[in-house]
Amino acid sequence: MSKTDNNNAPCHRLKRASTPGKATVLAIGKAFPSQLIPQEYLVEGYIRDTKCQDVSIKEKLERLCKTTTVKTRYTVMCKEILDKYPELATEGSSTIKQRLEIANPAVVEMALQASLACIKEWARPATDITHIIYVSSSEIRLPGGDLYLASELGLRNDVNRVMLYFLGCYGGATGLRVAKDIAENNPGSRILLTTSETTILGFRPPNKARPYDLVGAALFGDGAAAAIIGTDPVRGKESPFMELNYAVQQFLPGTQNVIDGCLTEEGINFKLGRDLPQKIEDNIEAFCRKLMSKAGLTEFNDLFWAVHPGGPAILNRLENSLKLKEGKLECSRRALKDYGNVSSNTIFYVMEYMREELKKEGGEEWGLALAFGPGITFEGILLRSL
């Protein structure tokens, strides 16, 4: 919020100084495929495209679409793809080759557009990027999308590349943790972190033997995100808005089957245990306190919260367990409503909304970024608003 001084000249809130040597987020960007699907039209389209005749499946999908709280999503899948590859909507078809023909270029194109948007905001040449971290659970090939993206962006051929494949929903937060480590151990480096996901690998006709397919159809979307990470921002050239103060990853022993993804000739089959929200609720407080202790923080409601919205049940459980005030998870709920669960990307959509919130008067200095995924794996970052 801006104020006005006695000379009627606008003056803006002063920025906090970043901690020397600590990684900061210098810019952020996002991109989506062209097809936008309002949630109220999803059921009819999905049932039509998969030629489903089972009324009970349609009714269940309608209920799920209402409970997800999603309003709009973007998707690579479209009529032109189904016309070219009708076998994608045929139960039991061996279609992994076709799916990868669609997904591999699609994720790189989305990553490219998100990266270009991010670099434009950063306002420095792409050749100043020293490292690239490429996150996706939606493509499979050698070389990976990181090389294609680096070439399309015109990065130097000695740019250091890291690929993070098949991490699922916590992949974006893992990317931030890895970028933080690289930035803080390589003074002067500038890391382009990009995430890109499509649901093409998991698209298939509904089947009562695979109930999670309907959850995926009702919840997940496609898109990409990007961020520039670096330490010691150049005054007058870079505008850091968030500091990555401390990062932790933790898995819950014995929970590797709660979220299960298996690559088959038909694409990816996912299974999701009903006890996932409970597992997160049982362990989230201790995990958060481990992060908060690094800054001597004790009160959950003194923080801002950038939580990956895996679904409304997870957000509700976390909110109730930590006794968060109403509105603390608003940025997460808004990202879920506007984009659905876009796997590794979604934490960046939440952070972008949070950036705008923190510009308002009274914005908190400290916060947490949280994401959860297969393992069950928790990723957490103690953030400091600048």
C-alpha cells in the first residue's frame, strides 16, 4: 500500500534488506496451454471424449468436481489431439509412445514461455543465467527437456543443468531447495528454476477399478512456472521479493505406498490413499516448528503461509491442526480455484499471489512454503518477505 507525503508525492513501503549470502527470489513467471476449461463444463466434456456410458461414474465425477473447489483449469488435451490420437480414449490401448509425442514438446514449450516471462521481469540478459533446474513429472526422454529449454532460451552452452524428474507435487519446493543450495555455494550465480506439467500421461477413460482417475480428472491441471534465484541482489538491477532462509525435506517412513504412480504401456496409473490428509495432519506441526525454530518463531498466526494446495481436504486439515486464522491459506485456496492442482508448479502460483498480499500494509515478515508428495515427502522452506 502506498502513502502520500506532505508534498503529495507518493512514497512506497521500504523494502527489507536481504541477508548477505542468503538466496532470494528475484523474479517469477508462469505459462499455460491455450485450452481453458471452466469446471462446470468438465464433466460433460470428459464423459463425451471418453465415450463413457456409466451414469454412476458421471454422477460421482460431478460430486468430485464440486468438492475440489476448482473453478478453472488449463489443459494440453484438446479435440485436435483426440482426433489425431483416438486411442487415448480407448481402454487398454498401448499409448505411451503417443502420449510422449504430445507431452515432451508441450512441457518444454510451457517451460519456455514461463521462463521468458520470468526473465522479462528479472530484466537481465538470459546469458547471465549460470544454472538451470528443470522439474517435471510429465516427460521422459534423453536428453531431457533441460537441454531443449536451454537451447531455446539461448543460454550459454556452459550453463550448469540439473533435472528433477517424477517428484510429483513437492517438486517445485524441492527445486527451490536445490536452487538455494546452488546459489549460496556459488556466489554470483543466477539460477533459472522452471517447472512444467501436463496430465496427458494420465488421461484415460474412467473405470470403477481405478477410482483415483476421477479424482485426477476433477482436480489436476496443466501449466508451467519459473523463478530466478540468487544471492546478494544487484542494487538498481534486481528486485528480490522473498528470501529462502532455511529449507528442510523429510519423508514419513512406511508411507511409500500412500501415493503410488506406476508407468505402464497405457501411461501413468496413480493411486492415492485415503489416509493422506490424516498423515499430513499428524506430522505437520512438528515439521513446521523445525523450520520456525531457525528464526526463533513460535506462533503460527504470526506467519504468512504458501502451501501447495494438493486438495481442499489437505488445506482444511492443516488449517484446523495449526489453528490458523481465517484467510491464512487464502493464496493457496485461490491458486487451487484458478488453476487446479498443477503438481510441481502450484507452489509458485501461490507465491505469486502471496507477493501481492505482502505488499499491503501490515504484511508479515516471516512465512513458510510447504509442499507434500510421494514418499510421503514433506518439503518446507522458511521464507522472509522483502
